[in-house]
Amino acid sequence: SRPTLLTRLFAPVLTIGAALWFPIVQPVLEIALARTFTEFSRETLLLVVQLLGASYLIKSVGFLMIYFFALWMWLRWLASRRILRALRRTTDDQHPAAAIITWAGRLIDPVERHAARLRALSARIDELTTRERSAA
């Protein structure tokens, strides 16, 4: 089945939002809410410079790796659940694929019966030929 609009919007917001929120937006917002406006401007600029520095970004990569690994595992579980559900539907007797396979099997039955009759006839001809040769 196709994902809903909410699901299609949720995935990018979850991934991009997490990549921006945890290392950059959340620390800036934390200082902004804890300080007054005059302290906010100077410390916020200093914090933004620190957050965009290499040492802080390297520290936050570990957390983001854990976060995205958990997200990947959740999406993998969700996909496998959908695949198993689809496989269950295909093995159901009411599914069109099962009806087609049954129908194809029924089409082959007359051909198999005819082939069996031809084999029996061929065996009988071989038997009569060997009898005729041994009698002559």
C-alpha cells in the first residue's frame, strides 16, 4: 500500500529535524530561554560559533549515529512487517495469483492425461513388437 501524506511528511521532518535539532537548535534555544535578551545576543552568537566548530560537531556525531541507527532499525522492522503481510496475502486462496496458479494447473491436467495415454500406447506397441519378433 502507498504511504499516507502524513507518513511521507513525517520521515523527512524526523531525519532532517534530528540532524539540526540535537547538535544546533536545542542548545541555542536552551540558552535563549534561560537568559534575558541582552545576555541572549552575545552568548547566543558565541554558542553558534562553538556549535559550528569541529570539536562540538564531532562530539554530536556519536549521538546522531545512535539516533539514525535506531531510526534505520525501526524502518527496517516496518518494511519487513509490510513484506510479510504482502506475502501472507499472496498465499491466501482468495488472492488472484492463487486463482491463476490453480487455473493453470487445471489447464495442464488434460495434457498430462493425454501424455500418459500416449506413453501407455507406446509401451503397448513396444510389447506387441517384441511379441511379434519373438513369435517369428
